[in-house]
Amino acid sequence: MTQPDSPAPAATAAPADDRPYSPGLEGVLAGETALGRVDGANGRLIYRGYRIGDLVERGSYAAVANLLWTGEWDPRHRLPTGPIPGRVIDVLRALPTSAKPMDALRTAVSAWGATQDLLWPPTVEQARALTSFSPSALAAFVRIREGKAPIEPDPSLGLVEGFLYQLTGQPADPGTSRALDAYFIVGAEHGFNASTFTARVITSTRSDIASAVAGAIGTMKGPLHGGAPSEVVDQLAQVGSVEHAEQWLREALDRGERLMGFGHRVYRAYDPRAAALRKVAEAMEHRPDWLELAIAVEDVALRILAEKHPDRALKTNVEYYAAPVLQGVGLSPDLFPATFSLARHAGWTAHVLEQAADNRLIRPDVRYIGPAERDLPVG
Ligand code: ACO
């Protein structure tokens, strides 16, 4: 045994670590799931085997969430928005009215967790309670920042209708609810994206479901993940007209900027969620007047991206057509990322359940590339 006062053993050079490493974990299999399959090469997405296009046309968010949590398809499944504990309302009132909605939602989920007895392992009931709490919390924050009182959930309404009602105090028309419900279905689940992976890492430590979802919201906040649809609106406003599109897009790319709503880590074909949402956007009664511009600019952008990146297929992603749907249902752009997070609650919490059911601590290794072991300078 080494004595406390004996000299440290001489440093030995570490053997070269030549195990494979993929920056950003691109292409690395980091788990198994029965929830969803993202087939990036062919532009296909299924939830527990069912095609996303069919789920959008014939399903509801409540049924899809239940499918993800339980594996059962029950088209009549209901999921109203849930109550907000009084202490969570106090926390929301304490936030600056200038707080970003994503910060407010992350804070609300964290505060909600502090008011619950979230025992391990997580349950479907916990998943349901959190998924139905969050729309109420986001709507309450919006009301509070506008100087208005939060609205109590109406248990007779579905989750999306309830969210819209609690935002505005008015019942939403069926077309608007249906469009947002379609968006929620499309946003519900998407494999091992960064926020879902975060939720699974947190769950793997046997932490609770609220911590997992709060962490996932923090990950979703970044513009490379969930922050893009509001930037799509800004980008289109700057483009201004189809005639100006070619020049504006080329100049943006020459400045090293990314075109928002294009490119994806997994999809090399057209994102099937973008295709589904484009249909929803085009069918909306209150679609934004810039939808036609978006459709025309998309063609120009795809052509220029193909020219600039012949070796990496950069296609339209879900965020591009999420923007007109979300604006069409009357949401302000600063609510887009938080609304995406509400939709993703079903997937995050389903992954939490799946991780917990066959848990192993997620703890990968890292290659050390710093200085070799050395002595601290004397003095
Ligand atoms: N506009 C212009 N160039 C792009 C874009 C884009 N939108 N996306 C990727 N590229 C370029 C990169 O600059 C890079 O070029 P280089 O090889 O010359 O350096 C090449 O394509 C490969 O890009 P990566 O960064 O390796 O792709 P990655 O898989 O890491 O990125 C991402 C995926 C983050 C979505 C990226 O495409 C992007 O930033 N898109 C814009 C933001 C966006 O729309 N985000 C929403 C994504 S969908 C979602 O999360 C729900």
C-alpha cells in the first residue's frame, strides 16, 4: 500500500486510445426503443409501427400519447389539461414578465416536481399527469405576463383545445384545434434526438420524471434543436419576396449562416413531418399570408443547398412548416419552442418509462486529449 508520505509513482504515458469516436455521437447506436423509428434514408417515421401520416389523418394527440405510453391504440382515449398546484402559480408569478417561455416552462416543470411525490420507478400516471400539467402551466405564464389571471382547466376539453382555451379564454374553433392537434402528433416522438437522450440519461440515474423532462426542455431550448421555427418566421420576413430570395439566401450562406428549417442529423430525405405539416398548413382557414412565400422560398433554398452541399442532402425539416401552423393557430413566435416542448412531452415521458423498465446507468467514456500526467510547478 502507498504510504501518505511516500513519493508518487512515476507517471507512465497513457496508452493511445484508438477506440472509435464519432463527434456528436453521429451514427452511434446508444440504446434500443420500441417507441418510434426514424428512417432518415427513406424519410419515414413510425410510432410503434404506425405511419406518422396515418396518425395525423386519423388519430388524436391523446390517442398517440397513450399509444406511446402503453403500446395500446385506443382512438377514443382522452387527455384533458391538468391542474396547476398553487405553489407553481406562485413560482410563475415570481418570474420576470420578460422571461422566455421555455425558461418559464422548464421552471414550472421543476416546481411541479417539487410538489409531487414522484417515486421510482416512473409510472404511466406520472407521465399523464406531467403531460397534462405543462400546457396549463405555459398558458398560465402567458396570461400572467399579460397581466391577466390564469384560467382553470376545463376537463371537458382535449389537451390542445384546453391549452388554447386557457391561453385566450375563448373556445378555439374546431379547425384551429385540429391543426394544432396535428402539430402535437407530429411533434410527439422522434427517436434519440438530443432532448430525448437527455431525458433518458437523467432517468438512468434513477432520478424522477420531472427532472428528466426539465432537463429535456433545457436541451430543446437551443436553436439547433427546438428553437428553429420562430427563426423561420424571422428569416422569411427578411427574405421579403420570392424575387429577393435567391440573393438573400446566397448572402446568408456566404456569411456562414444556416437556413432555418433545413438540414437534419438523421434525415437525408424530405422530413415526413414537414410533408404532413405542409398539408395541415395549406388546409388551414387562418393560415398566415406568408405561407405562399414560404413554399416558393423552400424550392429556392433546396436548390441552393443542393448546389453548395452536393455530398450531404440538406432537405426541409419539421420546423419549416411548423412555423405557419403555429402562427396560423394564433401563437406568437416566442411561444413556438415551448409549444413544441408540450407536444414532445408524450415522447419524453414514454422514453422515461422505457428507460426505467430496463435501466442501466448511461455513462459513456471520453478520450482524454489533454497534457500527459505531470508535476505541479513548485512555488
Ligand atoms: N443551412 C446551411 N447549411 C447547413 C444547414 C442549414 N440549415 N444544415 C447543415 N448545413 C451544412 C453545415 O454547415 C455543414 O457544412 P460543412 O460540412 O461545409 O461545414 C454540413 O451541412 C453538415 O452539417 P452538420 O452541422 O454536420 O449537420 P448536423 O447533423 O450537425 O446538423 C442541424 C443538423 C443542427 C439540424 C443543422 O442542419 C442545422 O443547423 N439546421 C438549421 C437549424 C434547424 O432547422 N434546426 C431544427 C432541426 S429539426 C429539430 O430539431 C426538431
